[in-house]
Amino acid sequence: MVELKLETIELAEPVRGVVVATLNRPESLNSMTVTMFAELERLAFALGDDDDVRVLVLTGAGKAFCAGYDLDDADELAGLTALGMLERQEHAARSLSALRSLRIPVIAAVNGAAAGGGLSLALAADIRLASQTAKFNAAFVRIGLSAGDLGASWLLPRIIGPALASEIAYTGRFVFAEEAERTGLVNKVVPGERLLEEALAMASLICANSPGGVQLSKRALQANMEITSYAAALELENRGQALLTRGADMPEALAAFKEKRAPDFTGR
């Protein structure tokens, strides 16, 4: 597992190849600070360099997933110059972009409130599981800011559709677990005591597959959300399939099928 000393995030590897990153500021509902943004980016870079890590699970300590930006830190924002505020915003956005851009799948195990930047963090994951106490809101409009923050305005309409995304963004209302599951904001709702167990079970299913196959599947899914051409999507898929036939995992999968055994994927 990656060796990192972090103040705001606790790391564990409960299953081989699966890193659990727990936002660890429970006294402030795991709200985001400049330090946390920097550490999320450091974590993403470290995981990107570790070929042994196959899945990242994000969750929160205590009763919340992430309550968004720490308002104790927000007092200084109005005093920053325009360029100073832009630099602060870009730093925060860069950290979430780094997590979303990871070549490995990211599962958000949302154990409570995911508000403001916490919603954006959950949206940046590939898969979202939620406890029955989870709730989501685009809290930005409630503090005089825009719902266009940390990727939310791009990701939310693509996940749940533009009309519902508009309602949530303009009202700032909470979306509770049942609605989140029904509308596709989360993949599944499970009892809180089983949330991490369910996330690790899903991660283990992913780890049973070819690392290269999973990584190029993620690349294709993400890249093809951003293009408008079916032909371009096919081109990317074709190149990915051709590339994967040059590795060791596809021949191993075929051999395992013929020999009626489980494949031993290496990602080479």
C-alpha cells in the first residue's frame, strides 16, 4: 500500500489491492480544508504510481461523509484578491480532478451527509454506495455561491439528468437516500453497518478482473462522456481492445476458460 503521512485522511488496505481512504475530521463532519485538498491530490498521485492498488474506496469518519468546505476556513475568502481566490479554487478543483482521473475505479461509500464540496467529491467517484442515513445537497446557493463548483455542474446532470440537477442546484434541498437510489445518484443503498462491507465486496469483484481491462474500460467510459461522435467512441474502443490483446491477461483468460479454472491476472 502507498506510504503516506496525512493529517486529514486515514489510509488502510483491508483487502489486497483495495485502499480505503477515510476523511478523518469527524469533529467537523469531515469538512474540507486547504490541507485536505492538498492531501487528496497527493493521495491521487501516489495511487497513480502504485501498480498494486486496484480500487480506491472513499468514505468518512463518524456520522458524515463530507460536509463541504470548512466555514471556519471560509472567513478569509472574502479578503483574498480575485486572483488569490481563483488560485484557491483551482487548487481545490485540481484535487478532485486528480481523483476522478485515477486509472483505477473509485467507489464512494457515502456514510452520511455529502454537502457542497462533499457532493462534488461523491460525484467524482465512479460508483456511489450510500447508507440509509446518507443525504446530498448542492449547498453552494445557500451561502451565496454557485452550484458550478468542483465539477458538480458537469457531473450532476450527466448522472441524474439536467432537469433534476437544476432543481437540486437551484433549491439547495436535500436528496435523501431513497430518492438518491431511485434517481441514480447512487448505485445502491445499504444499512450503515454494512456499507464498508458492501463497498469492499464490490471492490473485490472488480479486483477479480484484468487490471488492464478495468482501467481501459474506465478510460473509455470517461472519455466517451465528453465526445459527441459515435465514430470517435468506436475509434477509442477499437484502440483499447487492440492494445489489450498485446498483454498477458487476455491469453491467460482464454487458457483459464479452456482449463476450467480461475484466471491469474497480472496486468502485464
